[in-house]
Amino acid sequence: MRSGTPWFPKKWHKGDIYAMASLLMGLAIVLFLAATGLEYATWTLWIAVPMIMFSLAYIFLVSALPIFLGPRSGGDPKEGETTEEDHE
């Protein structure tokens, strides 16, 4: 492992990481069901499907919001964009 450097770039927010982890866990559960021949499908799909759906909804909403509302707070400005601190 690298010491002293973060695992994720600074543009990743904590909620994004949780959504990706939830999505991957839901997909892992579905792959487990497919590998076992849907033997435990009745109760595990009650867990896996909401995990996948809520994480996808979060990821898509968070990705679409900057289009309408501008960049997220704490985000780095892109080239050519100015911040409020630059105007002072």
C-alpha cells in the first residue's frame, strides 16, 4: 500500500463512495444467487434489489444535479471557472 496518499482522489465525496460500495454489494449478492442456482432468491432479493436501486438513484441524481445547480460544494473549479474568493 501507498503510505501518505489517499486511496480516492479528492473529487470523490463520501456519499459517492458509500453508493458505489452499496451497488457493488448488491451486485455481488445477485451474482451469488446466479451461482447457486437461485436457491436463496426469495429472501436475498429483498436485500439486493433495494441496495442496487437506491445506490443507482443516488449516483444518477448526484451526477445530474451539477447540470442544473452548478458544481457541488467543496468541488474544485474547472478551467476558466472562477470562485467567489477570486472576485474579492
